[in-house]
Amino acid sequence: MMTFSRLKTWLILGVVALGAVLCVPNLVPRAAVPEWLPLRTINLGLDLRGGSYLLLEVDMNAVVRERLETITDSVRTRMRQGNYGYTGLAAEPAARRVVFRLRDPGQGQAVVAALRELTQPITTGLGQSTPDLEIAAAPDGLVTLTLTEAGLRAKATAAVQQSIEIVRRRVDPDGTREASLVRQGQNRILLTIPGEQDPQAIKRLVGTTAKMTFHLLDETAQPAPGVAPPPGVQFLRGDGGRGAEAIYPVRRRIEVDGANLSDARAGQNPQTGEWVVNFTFDSVGTRRFAEVTRNNVGRPFAIVLDDKVITAPVIREPITAGRGQISGSFTAASASELAVLLRAGALPAPLTVVEERTVGAELGADAISAGLISVAVGLLLVCGYMAIAYGLFGWFANVAVLVNLLLTLALLSLLEATLTLPGIAGLLLSVGMSVDANILINERVREEVRNGRTPLSALEAGYTRAFGTILDSNLTVLIKMALLYAFGTGPIAGFAVTVSLGVLTSMFTATMLVRLMTAKWYRARRPSALPV
Amino acid sequence: MRYFENGKLRLVPDGTRIPFMRGRIAGLVVSAILSLASVVLFFHPGLNYGIDFQGGIVMEVRTPGPADFPGLRAILAVQEVGQASLQQFGSPQDVLIRLPRQPGDDAAQQRAIDRVRGALARDVEGAQVRRVEAVGASVSQELFQGGMMALGLSMLAMLAYIWFRFEWQFGVGAIVTLILDVTKTIGFYVIADFQFNLSSVAAVLTIIGFSVNDKVVVYDRMRENLRKYKTMPLRDVIDLSINETLARTIGTSLTVFLAALPLALFGGEALREFSVVTLFGIVIGASSSIFIAAPILLFLGENRLRRGSEPVSVPGPGGARSGKVGN
């Protein structure tokens, strides 16, 4: 046990040196890192560098409602094409279905066959596919189209993926802000953005659906509170100019959709100096917009954003160039925000923030310095105790503790793990736990010496016997931390990572490295008594 | 007692023969009373759940001068955000505002944050919102379930591990001790009025890890001594093993304590509760190895781990030691 081959010695020292080298990229600027070194560094958690952690939930009810509305529209079209008589066509979002009643129940089978074209196949593993809609006709003429579980799941997946893309374009259009967007569970998205940010602005960008549509107004309808709008018309609120609120009778029919925009930029009206958003349509949008404006010169049309009328100007002349302008009491900031939203596109469904954790960069910096002071003082106390209690062997353990810290940081860099404030606490606790191995060994050696063993045989026995205990006690800690990692989020998972890595590396430093030091010392000195 | 030997600190003198098992009843009774009291405290007044598990909003605000608490209370009272609680957080400039979970959906939480932010920006000059945490109803429920799952599973994992590595009496002894440790920690949370959050679960798991670690070391020695001294009564084997590992138990507890102490002192408000609880747990874990885990083992193993182990007074631990068994 107390002899090391030359190869083994160099291997142990090599691991230590490798650890030191792997820590280098954390200390020097990125450009100064030599090319042969992996450019892997420890990430600082949001609680240390400041930033926002937002857990967003896709409103699945809205997704279902929208899908059912589309189905309702398509059913209406099909029934008209097939000349089938029906009544009571309605979407029932709670039951995830669309129902209607046939005038002639005998047409049931024919109608089901005609509507089957509306279903979309969903691939469910192993190349099998199931329809996203279940269509059934009852003998009494009641036809139901129900969204299947598979269809719903596919819709959720599509909505989440689309939302991730759009949110990314909104909050990190240039990809320079290190925003991370990850799907969590069935219908959630975890958004993290590090650094000094305005969390309120990010939440506004995320919380707006930004569905923009262009509608004509129904000039005959008189919107008033308590009056039901005529069919095909909805009363929407909007800015009536000079801060007053107005209600507009907006036709439901969408003339042009915001999805047909190709660009949107904030700008200033050269005459009035007022902030506006200039937009450009793509080819389809340009054609539709030209058509609408040509046929409706002199009539007002409304630009509707998320069920709110932003502006309702009167069309003065046909607009064929595919360009337009939205004005309406914007500030520089709100105009550029709307431009970003329009460029990124509309979310398929509203997003709600279900969990928020934002930390200012300054608070994060305070946390780092508090953490570093704690680590320094803690190291000093632990090393001081070991030196006083075990003398030379305590110093060996202290060297091992420092190497342990170095190797833990090296592994954190290699894994590109995230260091959080609880993670720093874990680092320090693992220092306290890692000297446990040396305390076990030293106490054991001391006992063996008392039992009358020679120095060499006491050392051998101490290391051999203590090892099983060390293994046992470290394994129990590792089991704990694995569970904590599995169930904890963010900062807490960071705690589990640093403690686990600290304990793992201590198995190497506290036993192997200290044993090497002890063996070299023993061979050099050949002491007649051990300094324990 | 000599605390220094060969110029080195010895907290535990060599060759102690403290008859720990003589105090086994007292140890168990005291522990049981403390744990029972903790269980009572858990139900009344009850654990102070933080926003992770209950939902709600926490905002850390720094004001340019010492915070004007009555003024801030008055500002918050008219925001219709429920009963706000304010607390100094570290320096007198820093205030922690806690808001209950807002009735309604998750959007209501965000509206409350907006209102408070707006009011602070308007009415408190130079106020700076340094941190905001908001957890909604569904997420807090999931976090709670996850946290409890982690605690429960770790207990089971410990039971399984010790059962696998030792005889079943050791496993039962360890798990009963852990339950007693955890209940006391919960009681400490109630008495100290600390928030029970996700980080508290981490603290409890750390304490469990440390405590089990300690039990493993003592149990390891007991098993070794059971094999070594084939005729020694179980009671004496346990006393001998505790005495032999006493220096290590105290040394390791001390180093972990020394490592965690600066976190409580300098680690900032965010880590203070976590580290104070960890310090408490280190003391609890170390003492429970001696006063709880060992007596339980003695009760469970009296006639199983060693046949015919009537308490014999003649071959005490020291006596057995002189008849050293070499290997």
C-alpha cells in the first residue's frame, strides 16, 4: 500500500496537473486561451450574474379553442359544398369537440365520409398513425367531431415548439443575449436570460400574443354598452384618440393577416415627429391589401392587435406597394417593442408566466463576493484545524483539500456546469466532508500505532481499513445528491452538482494523493515513530 | 484530560471508556420528547412555508437610505395585493417584501408585481428592485410534491443501502434515527421561524447525508468489533465502538461545522437560513449517532446480533482491548 510505481506516481501527478490546466479557461479572457485547450468554462448561475428565469405556460385551452374554431369553419364549408341541411353547429371547448345536428339523419354516413378529409394523421411511434379527430354520427343525426388525445398532444407539441421559436426571435433576435429556451413537460417553456436585463420588458415581450389582423368596420352598427353586435361583427375596444377610449364595430372577417408581414420597423413621422411603426407585406399580403384598399376607398378599416383596435384610419387611396404605417400614441420604446413583436410573429396561444425568478446583476455580484469570502474563511478554518490536530499529516490533507477544490472546479468546467450560490455552499460543505476521509485514516493510523504496530504497518492498516468506511459514507452522500438533482430546480440542482463532484474527487485526493505524499515522505525519512 | 499531545490538538483523549449505553434510556427519551414537541410544532403553529411551496411573491428592494418601514407599509397597503409582510434583509437599506399568492390565475401574480413595482418607482425615490420571485399555484404544488418525493425517496434509499451493507437491525436503527433527526430539524424551522423552501429540502437532505455518513462509520466499527471480540456482550461492543470512533465523529463534525460557519456569518442573507439549519443538523446528526442510533441497535440486536449477551460487567472495553486480536 505504501509503495507507488513510477508510472502510478506520474499518473496521479498528471491528473492534478490536468485539473489545473482545465481551470485555466475560467481565469483568463477567452481570446487568451491557447488553442489546444478545450474552451470550456463554468457558467455562473442567474443568482450570481443576475438575470431572469421565467417558466411560461402555453394556454392549451386557447389552442383547443382555436383548433375547434378552424374545424367549425371547415365543417360549415363542407356542408355547404355537399348541400347537407344541419342545425346547431357549435364548438364545445370543454368537451374538446364540435357538434351539429343533421336535418336528415339518414345522411349520417355520407357526412362522416365527407368530413373525414378534415382529419390529419398523427404519427405515433413505430410508423403507426392515428387521426387527430374522431368523427361519429349518431342514429338521431347528431354528428360529433372530437379531438383525440394524440391530436391534442401533437397540437401542444407544435404550439410549444412554435412558441419557443417566436419567443426566441422576440427576446434574443440577434442571438447575442445567451437566452435559453427549453421545453418542460407537456406545455411549458423555461426561458432564462442572464445578465443585466429589464425583466419587465422581457415579460411584456413574452406576454403579448401579438396577433395582428386587418378588418373592415361595419358602419351601420351602433356600438353601445349592453347592445349585442350584429352577426359577423364584434365590438372591440381601442384608442379613440387623445387618450379617450372608443368601441369599434369590427367585422369578424380577416381581410389581411399579420402573418403576411415581411418586416416592421419603428420610425418617426417626418411631419409630426410622432412615433409610428412602418410595415411591409410579403407578396400574398401585398396582393390582398391592394385588393381590399382598392375596393373600399373612403371607408375606415381597423388594425387589430390582440383583440384591441390600435388604429382605424380611413382608406384614402388604394395601397398597392405593400407598405403601411401604424400610428397611435406610441413612444419610442413602445413603437420599437411593437415592431419587434410584429417581426417575430404571433404566438400560437397566449403564454402566462407561472414562475418567475429575477435577480439584479448587482445583487448577483454581492452574492459572488459573499460566497468567495465564505469559501476563503471556511478553507482557512478547516485547514487550520487539520494542521493543529494532525501536524504533518494534517498538512498533507490540506494539500489534498486544495487539489480537491481545484479538481472540482476543473470538472465543473469540463461539464460546463452552472455554479449557483447554493453551489458555492456545496463546494464549501464538500471541503468539510472531504477531510473526513483523512480524519478517518489518521485516527485509524493513530489507533494502530497505539496497538503496537510499526510505523509502516500502522500506515498500511490505517489506509486499508479506513477505505471501506470512506467508500460507504461517500456513497450515501452521492445517493442523496442524485435525488436532490433529480427533484430540485435551478440553484438547488447546482448544490447537488458541486457536492457530488466534490465528494467524487475527494475519493481521489483524500486517499490516493495523500497516500502518495505519505509514502514519499516515509521513504525519504524512514521515521521510527509516526507524527500522529 | 490533556488537550495537547505531541504538540497536536486532541479534543478526545486516547482510550476513552465512556459508558454511553448506560445513558441509552435517557438519550432516547430526550430525543423522543424533542421530536414529539417538533411534531406538535409542525401542526401548531405550523411550518412557515416559503413561496416555493405555497406560491406567492417575494421582492427584495434596496432604498437609498435606511428603509422607511411605515412608509413602505402604507404604500403597499393601497395596492390591493393582499397582506404584505416586510422584513429587514441584511443591511437597514434592504427590505424583503412578501406577498401572498394572489387570488385568481397566474396572470394575477404578474399584475401584482407590476403594481408594486409601479408604486415603488412612483413613491419611493431611488428604490431599486434587486430580486423578484413569483411562484404560481400549480408550480408551487409541483415543487412541493417534488421536494417531498426527494425526502421520502432518500429515506428509502438510505434504508435500502444500510440494509444491504449491514444487517437489518442497522438499517432500522439508522432510519428511526433519521426520522428523529428530520423531525427535530422541522421543529427548528418552526421555532426559528425560517421559511421552508426548496433550499430547506436541500438543507434537510444534507443533514440526512451527513447523519447517515456518521452512522455508517460507527456501524462499520461495530461490525468490525463484533467479529473481532467474539465473546464480548453487544452492549460493550457498542460502547467500545463509539469510544473508538469518538475522536473521528467529533473531528469530522467540527470540520464540517467550521466549513459551514462562514456561510452563516458571511454568506449573505440568501444563504443564512440554509447554513444555520445545516449547523444545527451537524450537531443533531453527530449526537444522534451516539445517543439514538446505538441504543436502538442495542435494543434490536440484543438477542440477535449476539447470542446470550447479558450485560456482563467484568470485561469492559479496556479489558477486551488488552487481549488484542491481531490480523
